[in-house]
Amino acid sequence: MNEYLNRGIKEIITEFPEIEGILNDYEIGCGPCSVGTCLLKDIVTIHRLTEGQEQELMARIAKAIHPDKDIKIPEIEKRTEVKPKEFRYAPPIKKLVDEHVLIKRWIALIPQVVDYCDVKTEEGRQLILDGVDLIRSYADKFHHAKEEDILFKYFDENSDIIKVMREDHTRARAYVKAVLDALDRGDETAISENLMAYREFLTEHIKKEDEILYPWMDNNLSTTQVGKLYSQFEKADKEIGFSPEKYEHFIIKLEEKFKQKEK
Amino acid sequence: MTQFEGCPGSRVMNFEEQDGNDADQSVGKIKSQLGQWPIQMHLISPTAPYYQGADVLLTADCVAYALGDFHREYLKGKSIAIACPKLDAEQDIYQEKIKAWFDDAKINTLTVLIMQVPCCMGLMNLVQQAAQSAERKVPTKCVVVGVQGDILQEEWV
């Protein structure tokens, strides 16, 4: 049935004339149209039928196409143009929001990392080093650098909101440095305290960006700026010198490891 | 058979003086913002100088008539091509030209303006297919215009 959703209505009516009458019953007048290139799925969506009517219409069309079969009616994705405007980030801002997802997954794992971590073992030390590498490379060099070196320059860098964001990044770096210093001393308590403080701090920082900074910036970027910003982000990502997927794999492995430990 | 009003794409509607308010009409001549020729999708070259690195509008034919402020709000500062996904022939050529905008002309952004009628969605589908086959990604916005010139949707896709 899915293939018919993506076919022109005239073609379908020519093949199955009964469908013209079925559409008429729902006040969908495709029959007299001399062109008929509209797709069946678009026609069903645009006429704003109730869910029940849509199911009934689709069931009748399915029966006309396959009279001998019991057809499962596919759901038609609702088009958004007839609804009030929904907020969707411009592509470069969406890229930053998406990058937050991996950072938030790391943040969510920190309490387990702290519980599990034994820095007297090589494995324990490596876990902290890998976590710090994710923060420094992915969160800072890959993500924060795009904000500081590119995005913020589209706005007044002396504005309070940008200053606060820059200070947040500096503070986050200080927590990470403290973790590494503590690791050198073998001070597990300090490692835990700084990682947990980083977690709490960055959670708030990401919340501020997702809920305040990014929507505000998104609203204030012109179409031309969105295009330029996107190209600059693409260039920066290509020049970063490492694959961000590496960090996604690290998180996936860590999530699986802790999941197994919980069992 | 029930009474119905036909396809929304060709249904007869009359909006004349529906609100009786013309207070916001501009006075005097309004300058055209069109900065190029040709504009029809079959006639344009996708690598023409005015498309290089440009913010491009791909507009369904009817849009400029429905949208009162088309020149000032949308066309200003942009390059354009127009097409009708319902009536135009050989639309596979359109798809190739859109792909060439992405990969060869390296356009900055693409804004697709379509009417709310279902046949117009074909233009957006063409763009999506071209975008999938292109090597380069370009921020693309879809604007859906109502038959009385209201903006029903404007969002990045």
C-alpha cells in the first residue's frame, strides 16, 4: 500500500476508477482534475480529515486496490504546513544542539564512573583519561570552539549572555584540569568531587544554551548568516583532525559496560 | 455522490475585499527586487554567476502572486528560479539543476516557497531528492504560503 501513497492520483484513478468515487465521498475532488500529479499521501493529508475518516478512506482505497487482501493501512505522516508554526532550529544551531546530546550522555555516566573508578589500577586511570579526552576533544575543542571561534562572532561579544557563556567554558576547563591534577596525585576523592562538580555545572550550562542562548541566536540570525555559519561549521569539523564518532563509540561502550554491571 | 468543492489546487475561490481593509497598502511605485534574468527553471543555468554562493529562492509559480510582500520580504538580496511542480514537464532536469546549485554553484542557502495546495509539495520533494544526491549540504528552508498570501509555515528542513 505504501507504494500507492507515493504515486500520482490520476495514475491511481486510471488504474482503479472506483477510487474517484471514494474520494468524492470525502469531498476530495481529484476526478475532474486534468493534471493529477498530486501524490495520494499529500491529497489525504491536505484535506484535513479526522483520524477516523482518514483511516476509513485509506481502508476503502486499499480494498479497491487489493480487493482480495487484508491490507494494513500505513500511517501517513502529518504535514506541518496546516498547523501553527513549530520551532525548528536552523541547521548550524541544530548541529550544536545535537552535539549536546553526546555530552549529556557522558554527564549522565559520571556518577557511575566515580563509583566504579579505582585509580590505583591502570584500567581505572585509563577510564578517567578517556573521559577527560572526551571533554577536552569533543566537548571543548570540537563543540565549544565552534561556539567561541565562530558562532559568538555573529553577535555582540561584549553582551552579558556571551560573556557568561565564555566564563562557563573557562570554569569547565578548570574542573577538568583539577581532575587531571588529582589523577596525578592519585587523589580519588578530589577526582570524584571535581567530576561531580563538572557534571552539575555543565548540566546547567547546557540547559542555558538549549533553552535561552540558542533560541535567541536562532531568532536573530538572517538566512544569509545561517548559510555562512553552516559552511564555517562544516569547515571547522573537517579540519578538527579527529573523528567525533570515536567519542560516540566510547560512550556506547561505557553505557553497555555499566548496564551489564547493574544486572 | 456528495457535494464537494474539488481539488484545492484548482478550486474556485474569491477573496476580493474580504476584509474591506486596505489601510496597510503601500503608496507609490514599489521597486522590483529582481536582480537577474532568466528565472524559469528550464531556462536558467544553475551555474550562472548570480547563483554562485548565493541565497537562492526556488519559488512555485503562484507564490509571487499570492504573497503581497514577496519582493521586499523574500526576493530582496536573493537569486531566484521559478517552477510549477504540477504543470511543468521534464522535472528530472530540475532535480539535476538543483543538485548543481548545491555542488557546483555552492549556493549559501536555498529557500523553497510553495503554495499550500498538495501539488506544490512536489517542488519540495524534488529539492529533497536533489539534496540527497548532492555531495554538499546546504541549509534549506521551506515556506508554505496560503492562497490568500498568509505564511502557514516557515522552517528549516
